Amino acid sequence: MSNLSVIVPLGPNEPEWPTLFDQLNLLPEGSEIILVGYQDKQQPTRLEQLPEPLQKLNWIWCTAERGRASQLNTGARKASADHVWFLHADSILSTENVQGLLNAIH
């Protein structure tokens, strides 16, 4: 079980999430990434060909009914870690804010 689950709701045609996707390599190995799309949205193809730095993370793709609340609740139910971090697709991660989160967890 991971110590951190990150939940990201994804809307249709949301252009920002690939930038966040690449920044997730700042998270500790074994962190759980839960991407929650709409029921009619296909799994992001990038999950099928993860670059090496992102393979250290545990990826979960799930879907929910339309609406951010539904997506966030679905992601929270899937989370298995002790701590949950909700991010939106346009979030920007840095070494400093990830380290601040990890310090707060410890």
C-alpha cells in the first residue's frame, strides 16, 4: 500500500493534463495516481506507454458520472493510501511543493 494517493479528475478535451502528467515523476516511488474520467471518455493512451520515470508510480484509471464531485468521490473510494491529494489537471507541481507535502505527511 502506498502512503500517498493523488486523485486527478479529467474533463473531456482538457488540454492541460499532459503537463501535470509529466510532473508526477516528482512523487515518491509507489505513489498511487488515480485518473478519473467520464464514463464516455476513453483511457488516456499515454498510460499504455509510460516513460521510465513514471513507471515507479501505481496508475489507476477509472470513470465516473459527469461532474467534478462525482469524479472526486469515485477517486477517493479507489484510493488505498493513508493520505489523499486532490489535484486538478491544470495543477503545477514543483520540487518545493511536493517536498512540503511530504514533510507535512511525515
